[in-house]
Amino acid sequence: MKTIILAGGSGTRLWPLSREYYPKQFIKLVNRKKTLFQLTLERARIFSSPADIFVVTNERQRFMAIDQISELGLKIPEDNVIAEPCPRNTLPAICYAILLIAESGTSKVAVLPSDHLVEAGSEYKKAFRCASKLADNYLVTFGIKPNKPHTGYGYIKPGEELNFGCKAYKVEKFVEKPNEEKAKKYIQEGYLWNSGMFLFSTDVFLEECEKYASDILEALKEGGLKNYGDVREISIDHGLMEKTNRAAVVSLNTFWSDVGSFDALYEVMEKDHSGNAKSGECVTVDSSNNLIYSERLVAAVGVENSIIVDTKDALLVCSRGLAQRVKDVVKILKESGDRRVETHLTVYRPWGSHTLLEESEFYKIRKMTILPERGLSMRMHYHRNEHWVVVRGMAKVVMQDREFYLRGGESMFVPAGTKYKIENPGKIPLELLEVQIGEYLGEDDIVYFENPD
């Protein structure tokens, strides 16, 4: 079986933890040792070899996906990590990956979102084996057996039962996120939560795409990623599953969460004796039923039923039950052009990361970390001079036509208009302090002479 992992989402409902450049699937959000993306990779390995796993992400995050795959020690070919040139939702993403897989013949393919938390025990394996039997004739989705009337999930109404030795049904209909009254009614009538996971054969998927999304299919067949920006932006649910008469659902009775809000995050985290879910350094006094997620010491006194998320550049305080409204905050910030929607103070790049320490109108100070055997490509600035000081490790520097090395405590000065690049030839991370001085310090004041990084 092949597996497609969808890893291109922005996850802004978990702002300020999750940002556009560093979304929730790449954060060690629940399991402090592994990210949601890495946990999804481990689930994919149940039925697929590393060479049979495909990841669809975007240009901003492709290097994160590759690094986190490497961190697990998986040998997934880099060509299997596909970068969308622009977001087009799940149907075009899946369609493009399916076309690549189909070049090697007919296969059964599982599709997994990378930002969900799923218990992959015996019930999970049983459901996927059952779905594999249906995949030659149906587009199979997985419906989670609800444990409460949740208003944040879509629902599936099972129809005629299919005789495949498990709880499998034709899909009667899909319904959008309901209010609480309707959610209670759906549970009474046997509806299932829509998990966003799928399993089908390449042949069945392409046949149904030809019927209901032929414009997307033909554009991607003809031009591949070159035509990607021209196709419709649409989900697999709206574009295919709600239209086809070959949709089936397998009931999956296991723990599942889309971790789609801080209320959902609170539900999946461990609690103390007062019902507080805490991550980071926290002190609570007469406080209960709170989610506190912090990067520095947070003290809460007499606080109840609240969400407190404290990062180095933003603080969120919200009543539990209103976490879905965080998207309204993100909208306001985005409309005002606030960079904090996109990035943290620490920004991750293919060569490592940079952390903003201080800035004003005419200077900026950053800590730079360059990973072993990586580096900044050749570049130049028109409007700023730069000072670089090595704090740890050894730097290999090329400035104009001169090559030299810098050790701990040594520094260099890069005048505006000077071509330079910095590499880490060593086996440990290279740490530097960068001081930018000039009348314009924007990131677009970089002239690249090699591939941008």
C-alpha cells in the first residue's frame, strides 16, 4: 500500500503557537518528543515502506518535512516530498500525488492528514485492512465513532451496509459542522465524525476524478505543477466525495482528534489534580480547568476555564469554549500586515534558523544557527552593512573572491554591496550573532547569486 501524507496546512487556529511559516503539524505539540507530522509518518509505516510514502507540502515547509523525516531515520526519497507551488486545497494535492503513483501501475493508496492525533492500535489496523478490501470498488473514508456531540467536526451518515466482514457502509450523505442540537441528533441517528482519512485504488480515484473533476485532472496530467496555480481550489470532500456514488465509510472506534483548536488541545493533554493542562514552566494557585502553554514562567492565581498561550512575541488569553474565535484575531492581524501571523521570533530555514533578539528602525540583532554541512548561499545587500561574530563552532566564509575561516570570538564586517556566503563545515551547529545596520533592513534587500535559501 502507498500512503500520501498531506502536510501543507497553515494551522492558524492555534496561533500564536502555530504560524504560517511554522504550522502545527511541525510542532512538538502534544508529544514533546515528536511532532504531529512525525507521528503521522509512524502511522504510515504500519502499511507502507518508506519508499511508498509520499508527502505533499509547500515550498515554505518542504525542508521542514525532509528534516523531520531524517530525524526519524526514515529513508523516504526526497522526490517523494512534493512542494505545491501555491495552496489549492486537498483535491488537487491528492490528485497530483495519485498521478505520480499511477505512473508505476495500479496501487491502493491511503491518504492521511499530517496534523491529526490518532491512536493507531488494533482497531485502527483492523479498519484499514477492511478499507483495503473495499478499495477496488469504492472511495473509502473513515468515520470516527463519536463520544460526544462535537460542533467542530463534519459528520457522515452511513447508509446501506456493505458485507466485507467489518462495519462498512455506503455513504448516504456528508454534513457540515452542526450546532449542538443537531450534533446530538446526529449521534442518536448513528452518524460518524468525518476523519479526513481515505483509502482507495488509483484506478477508482482517477475514474471518479474524470467524472467530477476532469478540469483538475486534465490540467495536472498535461502540465503537472506548472499548471497547478491554474486549477480550482477545492477539497476532496466538496470536489469528489459528496458527488460520487462510490463513496463508502468504515467505522473506526479509536481515539482521534484534529487538534484544530486550543479547546481540542486541552482535551488531549494530561491534566493535573485541578484539571489544568500545562506545558512549560507554570505555577497555579487556586486555578482550575485551564490550558497554559508557555515559553517562560507563567503564574496563574484564581484563574478558571481559560486558555493562556505565551510565546516570546505574543500572548493569547481566551475563555475556554471560545477558542474557535482565535481565527478572528489572526484575520485582524493579517489585514494589518502584522508579520506575527507568519513567523515567530525564531524563523526556520533550510540551513538552520535565525532568532530576532532586538531591532529598531536602523539596526537589527539576530542569533543565527547554521546546521552542520549547510550554509547561506552567495548574496549581497544594497542598503545595510553587517557584522558577524562567531559564538560557537567554526565558520567558512567566502567574501568577494577571498576565502577564510572564523573561530569562536572572531568576527567579520560585510559592507553593503559586498558578495559573501557563510557555511558550517563542522559537525556541530555553528552559532553566530548578526548585527544589521542601515536605513532599510527588509528581507527583500537580498540579491541572491545562487539558489535562494
